[in-house]
Amino acid sequence: MASTDISLHNNVPVAHEEHDHDHHDQPFIFKYIFSQDHKVIAKQFLITGIIWAFIGGALSSLFRIQLGWPNETMPWLEPILGKWVEGGKLNQEFYLALVTLHGTIMVFFVLTAGLSGTFSNFLIPLQVGARDMASGFMNMLSYWFFFLSSVIMFISLFLETGPASAGWTIYPPLSALPQAIPGSGAGMTLWLVSMALFIVSQLLGGINYITTVLNLRTNGMSMTKLPLTIWAFLVTAILGVLSFPVLFSCALLLIFDRSFGTSFYLSDIYIAGEALSNTGGSPILFQHLFWFLGHPEVYIVILPAMGIVSEVLSTNARKPIFGYRAMIGSILGIAILSLVVWAHHMFVSGMNPFLGSVFMFLTLIIAVPSAVKVFNWLATLWRGNIVFTTAMLFSIGFVSLFISGGLTGILLGNSAVDIQLHNTYFVVAHFHLVMGSSAFFGMFAGVYHWFPKMFGRMMDEKLGYVHFWLTFLGVYLVFLPMHYVGIAGFPRRYYSWTAFETFNQFADLNMFISIAAILAFLGQFLFLFNFVYSIFRGRRAEQNPWKSNTLEWTTPVVLGHGNWPGPIPTVYRWPYDYSKPGAEEDYIPQTVPFSQTKSSNLPNEKELE
């Protein structure tokens, strides 16, 4: 049905009426559950991602309670966590499980599937001018593989032996030996199965996104007329297709070591004084394979947010994006460099210092395209006629967080500094600012900005302002102090730090961080209320509430299954003609020919009239 009608793209609107009629006649299960419509699938990714974000946030609140009040007994946790709380104290192995699942959920299920899955699905066909994705069936499979992966990971929370406990990076031998700790048993097996399904989901989606952008653009939509959102989604998909198979092979070899007696990652292991038979393997091999995905993954998370922020900043500054081609170049530069810097995560693994210096050099070089983007965002804002929508606030917040977190990345890119700080809270603070919080701000900006197009209604702006300030202040109050305690040597991944007299001086600061983290998490329920309430009771949206130029705002307020009721519009210009001198209004949509804007055409545009 939907997947066979993709030929309706561009110039062939002929069959649209039958196509739309068929869709309306579909039973509920095929229209809203096993849908092949990219807009429905995007909403499925978004809602699943939001659910996982609250689960991941709740897990982090639990371990922040432990870190903030390590000597307190908390019997009120027993009805919630059962046997994992003994005598009012959180079980030490369950603490490791909380950290493991929090990282896994946030990095993969929320900021990869929730962010990229939502906006790549929703915006690619709408902004390139296509009826749907290249393959609606593959698109549907992509979501349901992700959903199945989510269900398996969720089930692991309720295992008798507990969920996976080897950290979100699952380094062997802890992850490779089922008998190592309780969380290395069935919980680790389910983690690996879940991630294998997740990788299949990402590959199906990525191939679809790439094919759609390259092959299904409408008339006139050249690559240099694409919005920066589409460039970001395209390059993100390419990165995923190149790097996720390496993580799949990494997990597959780990499954072999765990279940079939191989020794890819194991050698000279003793458990309880007994020597295991494994010889010849190397846990460092695992680290290389994992981080070959792990560092591109940082940009798989952040690039879609960068694209969203570029679009929102330009629209609400009422200015053309500064340095459009430089922005495309910086996206490509970041993507290429992200594939050759993975070993900066391994400076403490004993690697050859010369090799470390090569990776250090490449890591510092990647700051250049990142700085180009920051400069261009600031230049776009400079002297703009700024409209402070909630989406705009989150976009400006993104730029702030990206600068703050990026500066500490320059420090950690230096191997001599990183070796001292690697296992401290300085690293936790760095990546939560530059990747975690920044990507969340990009995601929030996208939700607030495209909510009217997704649901035909507006979110409440006043609640959005409160949500922004609670989140923005909360993030800085949590992660700025972490830099300070990290420089002092405060170790990460520790269940309790009270055995170290040196760190007792940070007890109050740790408590402050925990309180700020819990309050910031509770503030997200304001967003949840605004989101759910606005879907049903929000003010009805206009067709183009933000006066934006891109193609999605030429579609009806209530989107049908072919996106445009008639022929797909032709594109004549780039997407950032804002506040053009001589123009009647401060925006000129991509679908307006140059012959209709003679008073504002630039000299090089006269020949296009």
C-alpha cells in the first residue's frame, strides 16, 4: 500500500486521491500501529523515546540519591525496588545496573532512536518534497525492531539476577563471563539481544533516510537548496550505516565468548582462584570495536540536534543562516573526523604513546568544524530580529551547552590531561553537557517547533518558558560542580566515596548536585503535561505559525497520507530567505518563483526571473 505508492513523488500526483482514500479506509491497526506513513512512525518513535527518557531519568535519580546521601538508610525505597534495597541501603550491584541502564537508555533509545528516529522520519519527506519514505515497509520494520529491542531491555529490569551491570560500555571480562557477578548473567544476555535488534532498526532506518534524500527530492530541490536539517539527517544516517555494523560484530563476538567458549576478548582469567581455559583473547580488541561505533555515536546523537537548531535559529532570528555552505562543510568535516578519533577514549588502556599522539591531534582538529558551527550560529543571532519562542530558547540553550561542554573536550582531548581526569567526574560532566544535555535541548527545540505540524495544535508557550528555565538552570547546577569535584580527583562509577577521607569535603556539594538533578528531572513532568494536554486541548495551529520558508509549512494543517493534496510544489530558492531587502514580507518560502520577487532579487538571481 504505502510502500508501493512512493512513485507518487515529484511529478506524479495522479494516483494521490486513490492512495489517500485507501489510507482512510485502512483498519485502525494498519493506520496507527503497523503504519507505513512516515508521520505516524515519527510519532511512534517520539512517544517511545519520551517514555524511555522518563525511565532513564528515574534510574539516574535513584543513583543520585545514593551518591548524595551515601550513609542514609532509605526504607521508603524498599516497596519500589524490593530485594535490591537491603536494610534501607541500595544494593551495590544494583547500583551498577542502574548506571548501566541509564547510559544505555539515554544514549541509544532516547538520543539516537528518539531524536533521529522522530525527526528524520517526520521531516525528510516533508522538507525534500516526497510523498513518503523510499520504503514505507522498511520504515515500519525499523520502528518495530526498536520497539522489540525496548521491550527486551525493559524485561531485563525484572530478572531475578538483575539487569546488565557492566556499565553502558559493557567492557569484558565483566560482560564476557556470565559467572562474574549476578548482572553478568541473563541480564547481560538480554542486553546483547536488545542491542542487536536495535542495530537492525538503525540500519533499516538509515538506508531508508539516505535513499529518500538522494532519490526522492522534488523538482528544483538541488542538494544546495536542502535545509540544514536534511543535511544533518543524511550525514547522520551515513555515519550510522558505516559504524553500527562494527558494534554488531563487537556484540556478536561477545555472545560467542559468553555462550560458545571462544576467546576473542578473554585470556588468563582467574575466578575465585580458579584459572579459566580462555587464552589468546584481548579485551582491548573489544574497546577498539566498541569505540569505533562509540565516537561516531556521539555525532549520530548531536548532528540531528545541530540541524534542528540551525533551522530554528534562522527562522526565529528572522535572518538567513550565516555561512550555509560552511555549515554543510562543517557537518561533513565532523562526520569524516568522527570516524578516526575513537581511541581518545582509550588513552588509559596502555596504548603506544605515539599512537595516542596521533589520536590526540585528530581529536583536537575536530574542534575546528565544531567551532565553525558555533561561530555561524552566533553570527546568525547577531543583530537579528529575534522571536523568543520556546523552541528558540532551547536552541540558544543548545549553543550555550555545546560551547561549555566543547571547551572541556579540548582539555580531555589532550592525552596527558585525560589520563589524570579519565576516571573522574570531570568526564561525566563533559559528556553530559556536550552530548547528553545539548542533544536533549535540540530535541526539545524540535518538538516545540514542529509540534503544530505533527499534531495540528500549539503547545503552551508560557509552560514552555518555565520548562526551559527549569531545565537550563538544572543542567548547569548539576554539571558545573561536577567539573570541580572531577578536577579534585573524585572518581566516577563508585557506589560510595565515604571510605576516602579526602572526598568527604565534597559531601555537601554531592548532595547539592543530587538535589539539582532530582529537581531538574521533576521539571520534565511539566513538559510531559504540556505535550499530552496540547495534543488534545492545545490551541489549533495555523498552516505556517512561525512564518518559515521550508516545504513542510506548505502542507495542510492536518496532514494527509500523501502530504500534499495536489501536485508536490516545485522549489525555486534556498530555505533561508529571511528579511531580504526589498521583499514585501520578512520571509520568502522556497516555493515562490524569482519572477514574483523582482523587487528583492539579488544580481545573481535576476537571470532566474
